[in-house]
Amino acid sequence: MTDNLHDAAAPWLGKVWGRLVDSDVPHDRRVVLLNDRVTLLYQQGPVGVIVHTIVISVLTYLFWDTVEHAALLTWATVMILLGWLRGCAIYLFHKTSPPPEKASLWGTLFVALITLVGVTWGYAGVFLVPDTTLEQVLFILFLSGTAAGTVATLASAFFAIVIALSTSVIPLIIRLAFEGQFEQQLMSGALVMFFMAMMATARNASGVMTMALSLRLDKTELVASLERERHELDISNRAKTRFLAAASHDLRQPLHAMNLTVAAYRLREKSNHLEPMFDRVERSVQAMEGLVNSLLDISKLDAGTVEVNPTPVLIEDVFHTISSEASAMAAEANCEISMAPGDVSVRTDRVLLESILRNLVGNAIRHAPGSKVELSAQRRGNNDIVISVADNGPGIHHDQQERVFEEFYQVEGTSTDQGGLGLGLAIVKRLSSLLGGEINLNSTDGKGARFDITLRDHGSATNTKILTASRSTDVPVLNGMKLVLLEDDKDSRAAMLDLVSAWGCEAIAGKSAKDILGNVVVADGGFTPDVIISDFQLGGAREGPAEIAKIQEHFGDLTLPAVLLTGDSSPDLLRRIAGGQLDVLHKPITPDTLAAFLFSHKG
């Protein structure tokens, strides 16, 4: 019944309210504002109904001796009934919580009740109030108090105030004005001024209320807009993260295969005229590797997908890792690397710290050939650790020092032969911030440059066994090692086989544990591997750790050395790998890195 009434009345009621309030506001916004206005009308609680009942009861008592009882009781009954009807409407409104689309119907109901109350007040002012001055003054006092309360409670709908005050006050003004007595005319004039004052007050209160409702709606719409944008940004970031993970794997896979292939052919083809060609190809592959890694690193930082996993780190270990990796590059540039790690340890993310130092040391070697590059660390105060990378090369001019941390900025005079995209120091600055530290540059023309990374130490550190990639210049002799290679990519599998075969290793390769265990050599028991090398993603639902476990179980040795290779850099995957017991190398892997790992497990 109520829904049918609403469906029939809503269109024209909505138009009426639209003309009376917020007429210049778009429809969707007008519906919300109207709902807010009507909700404020119904904010009155039982207290208002009780006060209304008390006022009517007191007036009835005061007029009992001067007004006909039947007329007075009829008026009082109607007034109290209207008050309680309004109370019931308020109760139903809060109980049912009607949708915004029904606001015009509920608003009309409330205004209708207020109008009936006003008309009943006006009737009393004209027909019930005696001619005596005292009773008229008393009635005016009660009416004025009620009118003032009406202005406060109906501030969200100015036209409702106009209706309520007009129906209740104007009839009494007219009666007093035409009665002809001076006292009545004086009271009529006073009521006119009171009415005008109430109208001005109502107009101001309504204006303030309208502004408040508009600001509230603006805030709500702004919050909703920000929430939508945040949601869209989350979707975009997730898509970017998935893209980066896929790009990381897909871009590094061919580089990985190319790197191993070049190394294998270098070992097999010893002719002097081919050696320079191998050098050029190898340098090109390494340059491509550096560019791809820089782009992926800066993209991951932009996407917010790099997470910090602090562990106890001994700075001396980190320095040895970086020095070992950079030794070949330093020798080619005639640079000397020295270390002064002290007895410093810190709780931080070792992988990210190594990335910072790797960039800084690489920059120093490229931009200051023939110089001395020094890595040092010292404790400052109780909690600060300062790690420095310094060189005595040409330095960085003061007008470029602020810009070297910008993306794609390269120091003037940098040779194009050095490659790079100008992302190294931008990555360093973001990684330093991610670790909760800061980086500072001190440089003087002709006297070198020093980069200081200040980290906060949050706990004592102890040395930990973490696999580090070592780029030695001399490939160790691996002749006779037996290897199992798990790789689903045909080119990478072939390149790996060529390389380890050139090192003198005996290897069986396949794309799954089933392939390996089905090999006739393994099946006959004539082959026991020294190391298992497996890609993490082996196609379909197969993953390296599970396939490695199958092979270890087959040979009855769950401690059989194994290493995972992966080009995937998604945070979820990295967390899964970090939680396992297997060593991990990240593609593209240099032959020296792989050789160093195998040599460390040679019996």
C-alpha cells in the first residue's frame, strides 16, 4: 500500500520539492541533498513531542477559567494528537530507514503535520484566546517560544518554516490589528517584528544548513571519488605487477640462454680470430642484461612491489661479494678495489643493500677508470651505520650533483661506450629510502666522489649463510661433475648442456623429473648426480622444488645439493622461494656465477 502510494505520488512530489529546494542542482545530487534535508527534519526525538504536550497542557490549564471547556478541550486534544502523530512518523522513519527515493514522500508528510499544527495554533489565536490582555500576552509568549523552536528544528527546509510560522502567527497578528484597542495593536506590531526577525533568522539558518549539507555531500563525493581512484590504482598496480613479473621472466630467459651459449662456444672455439668476436658478443649481452635489469628494477620500485625482508647482515660479507663481482670489470678499467668493513653488522635487507652497492661500485669503475674505489663502513652513534663508496676520479661537478639521482639523467661528458640509461642512482636513492635510510653525495672536481648511505640499525647482527653470486675471472675446473638439469625452455636447456659439457661435466637434461628418471642411464643406476640445477617454472603446474624433491627421493638423499634458477621477480614468488631450503640464482646468470656455485659443491 505504502509502495503504491509512493509510486503514484513520487513524481509530482519530487517536482514540488525540486522547485522549493535545490532547484539549480543536478537531479542526482538533488536526490541526495533532499534525503539529507528530510533526515534532519526527522532528527527530532521523543523530547520534542513531550515538550509539545506539556506546552499544550499548561495553556489548557491557564485558559480553563476563561475559555469554553468543550472548545478548549477539543483544541488541546487535536494539538496533542498531532504532536503524537509527528512522534509516530519520526519513529517509523528511523525504524524503516527509507531509501533516498522516498525522501519527498516523507518530507511532505512531515511538512503536512507541521502545517496542521500551525493552522491549529492559528485557529486558537483567532477563536480561543480571550479578549483580555493577560491571556493574550500569555498565549503570545507560548506561541513565540514554539515558533523559535520551529526555526531551529526546521532549518533544513526554509519553506516549511514559512508555512509553519505563517499559519500560526499571522492569524493572531490580523486579529489583534483589527480589534482596535491600543494594547492589541501594540502586540500586533510586536508580533510583526517578531515574525520578520524569525524569517530573517530562518533564512540565515537555512543558508548555513544548505552550505553545510552541500559541503558534506562534496566531502562524501570526494571520498567516493578518491576511493574509486584508489581502487583503479590498485587494479593498475596489480596489472603492472603481473606485467613486470612476466616481463622479468620473458626478457631474462633469452639473455640467460645467450649468455650460456656464448660462454660454451668460447670454451670450445679457441681460435684467436674468434676471441675478439666472443668478447664483443659477451659485452653486448652484459650491456643488454644491465639495461633490462635497470628498467625492471625501476618499474618494480614505481609499482611498489619491492618488499624489505630484514635479516642480520655482516658488512664484510657484503663487501667481499661486491668486490668479487666487480673484480673483472675493475681489472679491465685498471681500477683498484679496497675494503674497510670494520667489525660492522646491521639488520637490513641484504639483497637490496647489495643492489645499492653494486650500482655505486659499477658507477665508480665506469666513470673513474684508473682510480681507487674504496668501500668502507663505520658505526655512528649507537644506531646509525654509514656505508661509503668513494673514488679518487674526476668527481661530479657541483651543478650536476642534485640531478644525478634523477631518472635517465647522465653526467655530462659520460661516454656512450659506457652504456646505461641513467637509472642506477635513481634506483640507489629509492632503495636507500626503502631501507629507511638516506644517501648523500660529496664530490669535488678533480678529487673524486663519495656516496654515503646511512642506515638505522634495529638490532644486533650475526653472520648468516646466504648464497651470493660470485663473478670470478677464472672458471674453476669442474671436470667429472655429474649434473641433473631441469629446464622446460629448449634453448636454455641446450645452452646449459653445451656450457657444462665444455666444463667437462657429465649432465642429463630434461623438462621434468619424469624425463630425468626415465633416462636409461639413471634407470640402470649408473648415474648419481652431484648437483641438481632446476628452473623454478617448468611448464604447466610443475615447479622446480617439487621436481627436485622427486629426484632427491629417487636417489635416497634428501640433502642432495640443488639450486633453483628463476627469472621471475614477482613478490609472491620471491617470498615462497625465500621460505624454502633451496639455494636460488636469478636469471640471467653469468657462467662465472654458475661455475662458482658448482665448484663450491664439488666433492
